[in-house]
Amino acid sequence: MNLKLLLASIALCASAATQAGIVEGIDVTGITGTVEQFNGLPVTASTYDFGNGMVYTSLTGDPAQINFDGFYVLGALAGANGGFEGSKYFATGAGPTTFAFSFAGGVKRFGFHGTEALSEDGSPAADGIIDVTFYDMNNAVIDTVHANSLGMWSWDDFYGYETDAGAIGRVEFSGTGGMVLDNVAFDSAAAAVPEPGSLALLGLGLAGFAVARRKTARK
């Protein structure tokens, strides 16, 4: 085998084994693990452990109203007041905010119903875009996605994501206006390794490289 071609193949296999990111568009039925509906006792806090593996932390110091029963409607299945399928939901303050949900054991899939609240009230400060950044278990950024919550019925939408980078350790939200979320869903996952197929190809490439080096040394 041509040595340059072999080296290029090894580099390609190594790249395939290390490249990873976030897959968007996961349907609500594609996440079958835990669903947090925020139906516990109402509490205002800058940090909060939901007791199901998910912990909330405010990154801007402004406490969110958790399990809030108020005026905002999240979805056609909701009543006159409340969340997507009930009276409770997660809500932040009216201004720009950044917060995170962290997972001690990591998750493979994550999703939510939600919107940037003030965009529905016509606030010029809110652009309707929720920036969502995913971090791995080592606190390195996997990817950032931008959930567009503009539109009359945008709160009916489910935003679902899956990682091919092992496990998600933290999901960070930021927006120009207040945010409301409900039915935050996630599937737990152990830290993953690169795909076996990629590892196998990489191993074959390295073995071929070693053989080629031995042949060259004999000449």
C-alpha cells in the first residue's frame, strides 16, 4: 500500500473517532427516560436539586421561579394557566438570563418544551432565540444550538437533542428575554467511547502502517 495513502487513511479514521457533536430534531417520543414536569413544591432559588439526577444552577445570579403557577401558557394541552400539561412550569425573570441543568451521571438525550417568554409579549428586547450549549462530562463544549421560539404557537414545539460525543454533563441556556420551560426530558447515559467501527478501522490502519514500516526498513 502507498505509504502516503495509508497515512491519510489513518488520519481520516482518527478524525472520525474523535469528531462528535449534537444531533437536533429528536422527537418527544425518542426520549423515554425521566420527564421533569415541575410539579413539586413552589420554590425560588439560584440552585435546586430536583432529586432525579438533574440540578439547576443560575449563572447570572438571578433566581428562577421553579414550579411557578402563573399566567403563562405552554401549549395547547394546557389549561387557562400553567405549563404544557399541567399548572406548573419552570420560569426565569423577565430580563436576560443564563442558567444550566447539570447531570452527575451524564445524559445521552435531552429535550424540552419552552419559549423565550417576552418574545410572545412583543418585547423588542427579546429575539425569540434560546441559545443552548451542551458540555461533556469534562466540562468541554460539545456544541451550541439555537432554538427558535418565535411564532404564535411556538410553545407547542419540542426541542430534542442527542449527543454522539459520549455523554452530556451540563446543558446551559441563555437568552435576551425571560424563558419558560416544561416537560424537560432526558435519558441517562454512561460515558461513551468512540464507535467500535471507527476504532476497528483505526486499529487496522495502524497495523498496516507498522507492516509498511517494516518492509521499508528491510529494503
